[in-house]
Amino acid sequence: MIFTEFLIQQGITEDEFEEFYVTSKSLGVDLKIMHPFNINVGRRAFKEAKLFTYSGQGLKLNQPNDLVTYPELMEHLSIIYSGRSLGQETFEDLLDFCGPTGAKGVLGYNTISFECFKNHFRTVIDERFNVLQG
């Protein structure tokens, strides 16, 4: 129903964004792409899409019918995907430096020591960003 409304009204409201995240949370946790303890993710993502995307129109305060448009949504999703990809690759590089601690995180992934993270993060992230132009 949310997606049908999205096509009709050319966007989704903050409440609909939150409803989507609440509805899909158990699947996201099972797939290990959503953290089980995060709350209000949809409301936060709505604000991020309105403020931090190229096509973002900003928040319209006290207007419950403010919408995240299709371009804002697509840009926001691409930012999330890109950030997750960069984070996963960076963590895998750190895991090569540090080795796993043996403990598993909340999502069941290996963990690394904080001390090793502090010592090697800058080296790993510099290698990732050195491929960028400028």
C-alpha cells in the first residue's frame, strides 16, 4: 500500500517512511542488514533524505504532508548502499590487520579490538580514499 501511494502522490511522508522500516525490520535483522536495537530509523532516514541529498528540498517544519520525493529517496538509498559497502570493505581490511577477537557482534559478525582499530583505521581508510580524484 505504501508503494502504491508513493506512485500516486510522488513521495512518501515521514510516518510512511517509519512504517516501512518498522514493517521490514525483522527481515532486515534476519538478513543482517539492520541493527536490532535501532529505533526511529524511518524518521531519521526521512530527515536525512530531505537534508543530505543533492535533490533534497529541506524539511518543511510543522507540515505533516511533507514528502520525500522519488529522486531524494533514490539518492538516499544510493548513499546508504555506498556507505555500507565502504564500511564492509574497510572492516574486512581491518580484520586482515587485526584478526578477529573471537567474539561476535550483535549481528553475528566477527569483532576486532578497539586498540587495533585505533592503530590501523587511518592507514586502511587512507588507502580507500587515495583512489579518489582530487
